[in-house]
Amino acid sequence: MNVQSTVSRYSPEFDMPVRGDTITAERYISKGWMDLEMKNVWPKVWHLGGVLADLEEPGDIIRHNFAKESVIMVRQEDGSIRAFYNSCPHRGNRLVLGEATSVPRIVCSYHNWTFDLDGTLAKVQDPEDFAGGSPCGRVHLSELRCDTWGPFVFWCMDDDVAPLHEWLAPFPERLAGYGLDNWVRVLNLSVDCEFNWKIIRDNFNESYHLPTIHPELATFINDGLPDTLFEMYPSGHNSMWMKGHQATTRADYHTTEVPAPLDQIARAWDIDPAQYHGRTGDLRAAVIEAKRRLGPSRGFINYDSMTDQQLVDYFHCTLFPNLTLTMSPEQMQVLRTEPHPTDPEKCVFQHWCLYPPVAGMREVVTPIGSVPLRHDAVARHSVYGDGVSVGFVADQDLSIGTSQQQGLNSRGFKGCILPDQEKRVQRFHELLNDMVRPGG
């Protein structure tokens, strides 16, 4: 895909129609709507369960709590990964209580029922006390579908959902050049929020908020509409290409000098920013050339497989319904909102940042500052508003959540009024309508 040659807001090939359904407040505040999502939406999609770096050896286990559900992913003796509901078939007790563990067998803490790594019951107390004889070898943990892509492991509750790589399309192909398989999750952040999960999904389905919420990005990301490409895919996923290493072309932004931090980026690639005063738009091409020439010798071996656009631009991949992957050449951000177990006006926001391993590199610059380049160098869970950052841009995104949730409860709100550039928001809600209430 040649982004540079495209001037329209929407890709002619991937511009899906919308009906114009009214986006009502009910979907953000109603417990009934929340229950329908749990019944009709969440079982029908693949869920990102964790990273393969936490599942290196047989017996390694990671847990993913989602709303009232809990799933464990287990590395098997043959190297495969299987996923099970985190519920003992005896009386329902949760088997794994921590985020991650490593065990020879899975043992329930209530009555010591013991399962092999493949989910088969191996040992029970008083096996002769069961009608029909010992349940060992005959009882199994309830299994879910499980698959991997890149550095990630996914699970799915429904057997009829398309296979993972088909469901993810077109992103496995589009992102192949980044060489994600060995990228390292350095930040593993999450936060409890006082708003519905869809508020942040709407936010990530549009760039209309950038001038207001993220004005500083205009100095090095071109968020001008004619220079931004939106795509909407038949799968329900969508994407946005934004030119990086270039100041915005919005009419209200003017500069003849190379602004910060674009000037520091230029110097990092041995480019004198003063040579681009008055023609800042040309700096992007100069950075591409410098990365091609200098990148491999600096340890960025993945540059060889990346397109020119991938070397400098920002590719926002939004997977229906609740996962965003934001790609830049040296960083992948995973941004996700998941529903609260019981309250439709709360959610959990998660922010992961992954980086390519570079020989000799000890630290990376992250959205919360310089951090050691190692797995989960910073891993924490907090409550939004407590002053603990989940990344400076993410903090800005979350800042509008609570006040929007409050406003959606107003009798005065009659439904969203959207400009054309927010068509992805409209389509998201129409897809949601069709799943939550099939047949209308």
C-alpha cells in the first residue's frame, strides 16, 4: 500500500458503507446491554491472552481474567500451548490465582484435585468414593481454542469463529515486515477506570481528537486529514496510516523551522535539522534514507524487511471490538479496554509497549520515560486518577473518559453527531448493534 500517493481520507478499496444508526447512551450505561455483550459479542472474538515470553517452558502458565471469566494458557510438554477455563470441574474453584506461575501439575487448592498439563484429571482424594469408579483419566478441564501470532498468544470461546490468522487479517501480512516475533514487552501497565470500555474504543477509532487532546504530537506526526489514510475491512477491523517524522499540515499549524522533537530525531540519524528550515516536509524522506544506510550497523536488523512507510510512519491497527496495535518502526503499543465484571460504567484499560531487541541497547525510551530493555521491566496495575502514569499520550486519552461517561447519563444527550472522518466510530457501533441484538 503506497500511502504517499493517497490523498483521500478513505481508501477506495476499504471504505465500508454505514447505515447511520443512532449511537445511543444505553450502550454505555445499561447493565442489560452489558449482559448482551457478554452473551453475544465477547464469545465471538479472539482475545489477546498474553505474550509467549511468559510461556517458555513446559508447565509455564499465564492467567487472563476477562470480566467474570478467567482463562489459563499452559505450555505443554510437546511445546504446544493449550487454554482452559480457570475453573475446577469438581466444585468450580479457580485453579490459578496469580498472573503467572510454573508448575509440574495444576492443583486445586480446595480439595487437591490434580490435573496434568493437558487438563486431564490425574489425582483425587478418595478416588474409590465416586459412582462408576475413579474419575481420574476421565475428567478434563474445559478447553478453549488457543493459537499464537507474533509474540502473542490468543484464546477464543467459540468454535465457529474463524481461525486466528484469518480473523486477524489483514494485519499479519501488513505487519510482517516489522519482524515482531522476538520483540520484548517492556511495559505491562493496566488501570481501573470509571467509564464504559467503548468510550476509549471510540477514541481509538478516530483522530478528530488529536489537535485538542494531543496537540504536542503535531510537531512530529502529520495528522492533517488529506495526509491520513483510513481503511475499514470486511472483518470489522480498521486502520489509520499517519505520516511520521513530519509536522502536521493542518491549516492552523505553521512553522518554518524543524520543531522539537523532530530536530532531535534528525540529529540522532546524523541529519542537520537546520538544513531543512523552510522545507520541514522534506525531512521525512531524509530520515528514510538515513535509516536505510545506518540502521543495520546500529543493530536495527528489521529495517531491511520494512517498507519506507514503516520506517517512519505510524500505523494504527484497530481490531474489533477492543484491541488497538499502534506501530512505529521501533515500538509497538498494545492498547485495550475490557469490561468490568459487573458495572457497565467501569472498565480496565491495558497498555503494553514492545520493542525490538537491538544488540548493545540497554534502555529504551518509553511513554513513561527511559526503561531497561527487558521483559516486563515495568509491570503494574493502578487506578486512573491516582497519579500513576500509563504513558503520557494514554493519560491524555483517559482524561476525557470519566467526564464523557457522566455526560452520557444526561437526559440532554440524544445520540452522537459525527463528522465524516469519524465514520469508523459509526461502523464500530453498527457492527456492535448487529451482534448485540441480531435481527434488530
